[in-house]
Amino acid sequence: MITIFISGGVFNIAINAGPWIWKLAFTKSSNILLRILPDIPFTFINIRCLFVLFVYWKYADYWSYAKRCAEEMVLHCSNHNNLQQNLKNLRCVSIVLGVSAFALVTIFETLDLLHFAQQDPRRLNATFDNPLEPFPLRITVWLNEFLWIIFCALPFALSQQVYISLILLALLLRLSLTDVNKNLKDINASLGIVPELGSRRQSDDLYEHTTLFNQLTSLKTRYLSSLKLCHGLNEAYGSIIFVIYGMDLFTICGFISATVADGEGFLLAYVLNFFTIAIFAAYIGLMIPMVKVYEESVAINFLLHEIMDKCQVQQVNRT
């Protein structure tokens, strides 16, 4: 199955890359970059979805490992009511994102098909032989659309589910790390309360130390499970995030260029361009939880060092 998708995807890439590569190689013009930018986005969309699916297939074992780490992390959070409620909300978010991804792909493909037909009314005839410039080939409209849907639209929709899964795991990491961070802040605040000299007994100190040790051990276990999940995702699927960001950025630039350089004046073309720019910008925006994960992790490290310093100072004061 993966071989069929790759073969069909390579064929689609060749069809979409052929025109702008031909222009780049044989057109003498000072603004050649602006002329080829409108032709580039569909090539990047093809490359994007094939790369994501290929990496997901190649590192399927890592995905199983990441799933086990996520289950372990959720298990450690089973006694935290607020976090459990957030996890329930996360399930709703996953359904909304999954359905929205398929809906957006459907809308995009519909607009693109209508624009494709609007450029040449003869394409409304499914049996019309459409030339594959610059190749000396012709292909019927129905076959062209069939190949595009099977080897680009469908793989793109599936690749979006992989991307959404990564985003959801990043949200899960953020929820867990945020809760750990909150607990560490509470511990840090309690250590800031220094009792008056002689107002505490040795048994009180022992109870406090035992409670603090148990709290920190529990938080350490949860933090380590979060690190395991983060490490597994980064090792296997860090390249997916990099490629998606790069391809989506180039796609946005291509459609912006197409909007500026559009000489046809079709209203549908502007609708398609602005819609595509908006959704691919939203895809990039979905990476924000990954940035938040890093911020929470840095905050946790800072709090741990601050707690250690306070414990050392209090120990010195009591001795």
C-alpha cells in the first residue's frame, strides 16, 4: 500500500513540478521567481503529505512507544481531578480537530476543482483531454482528478491526522507539565514560610520532610514520564514538524504570490487563495503547544533548583 501511495505521489509531484521547473530552466526573465511561485504550492503539498506518511510508516514502532508513554503519564495523573477534567476536554478537542481536518481538505479540493474548471470551460467535460504541459502528454479530466484525489487529497487528509495526533500529544504534555509546575510553585511558596525559632518540634520537621519527599517523588515520576514521551516523539517525528513547517510556509508564500500576480481576475481564484493561506497559517499555528511545552519544562527546572536551594538554606538554619 505504501509503495502504491509513493508511486502515485511521485507521479503527481512530477505533473505539478514540471511547469515551474520548465520555466525555471528555460525562461529568461528577471522576475522568474515571482512567475514560478504560484506554481510551486501544489508540489509542496504533495511532498508534505508523502513525507509525513512515510516517516509515520517507517517509525511505527516509535509511535507505539509514544502511545505507551502517554498511557503511563495519564495513569500517574489519575489522582488529580483538575487534570483529569482537562484530559476529558482534550478528547473533545481531538474529535473537533479530526473532523475539521477532513472538512477543510474537502472544501479546499472543491474550490480547487471549481477553479480548475473555470480556467478552461472545456474541463467541465470529464472526457476532455487536458494537456500536461510541458510534457507531450494528454490526460482526461476525470483521470486527472481521480489521480489527484487518490494520491494527493486522500494522503494529505491522512497526514493531517498524523499531525493532529502529534499536536494532541503535545497538548497532553503541556497539561501534565503545567500541573507539575503548579504543584512545584505551591511547594516553593510553602518553603518560603520560615517558622519562628523554637516553635517547631523534631517530629514536626520529620513529618514535613517526609511529606515533601513524597510530593517531590510523585512529581518526579510524572515529570520523567513526560520526558520519556517528549524524547520518543522528538526522536521519531521531529523531522515531521520541521518539514510541515517549511512546506506550509512555502505554500503560503506561493498562494500570496498567486494572489498578487493573478491576471485572470476570477473571484473564485481569490477565494481559493485566501482560504488556503488561512488554513495553512492555522496549521502552523497549531505548533504553539510545542512551544508551550518547552516553556513549562524550563520553568520546572528553574523551580526545582529554587526548591533545592531553599531546602539547603533551611537545613543550615536549623543546624
